[in-house]
Amino acid sequence: MASWRRKPGVRREDTGDRMPSNALILVATIILLFPMGYFLLASPAFLLVKLDIPPVTLLLRGMFNIHFLMVTIAGVIGTIAFAVAGQLIFASCVGLIAAFAVCARLWFLGQMDTELRARDAGDADAVRRLRRLHWGGMLCNAVQLAAVMAIIPYAMAA
């Protein structure tokens, strides 16, 4: 049978170029995993440098800022994609990840700004608190990444 002919029983509107829902879910998940994976690989490099150097801490703050912003954007895209695919439970889970990224961005950046001001004012413990924030951010990212990785098999099977 020639490839240009329609199969018997298939209506014309069923032969459109729509993306299957599993492919849409997979693309949305990959988009969500990208900023998380990048942060997972990039953030440990800051463990090797001192956080009492102002340009280093500004770069770390910028990385946190962009990370949470990208997770928010990717989470919104993922939420929409899961909702369009009819997976409302997974859409709400990804929506929670996006909402957490919004809240975490505000909290982490506020805490970092406070500690940066304290460090610049001469507080000796501010660098230690900055390091603790850095570890906490890496832990939050690892938990979110594990959660997204855990839902992939269930989302693809649903």
C-alpha cells in the first residue's frame, strides 16, 4: 500500500500531526530536568572556593537566582503539558515543584542578601551561614530532582 494513502477506517482529522500525550509528557519532563541537572553539576564547584570573596558569592547568588527562575518556568511548562495530556495528578505535582521554586527563590535570595550584608559588615560567622545555605540549596535541588525522576515511570505508564 502506498504511504500517501489513508488506512481504512481512519478519518482525515485523525491523521493530523499532533504530538502524542506520552511524547508531550516526556518533553515537559526533560525541560524540567535540565535546570535541575545543571544546578546539580554546577553547584558543587562552589564548595571548592571561599565564600568570603565578594565576586564568588555574587556568582553563587546569581546561580541560585537563575536556577529557581528556570525551575519555575520549566515547572509551569510541565504543569501545562501534563494538564493538556490529561494527567491532572502529575500536573499538580509539577505545579507544586514550580510553586516551591518561587517560594524558595524568595527565601534563599533574601537569606543570601542578609548574610552577604552581614559578611560585609564584618560578621565572622556569615561565611559559615552562607555555606550552610549553599548546602541547603543543593539538598533542595537533589530532593526535587529525585521527585521528578521518581514520577517519570508512573507518568509514562498512566
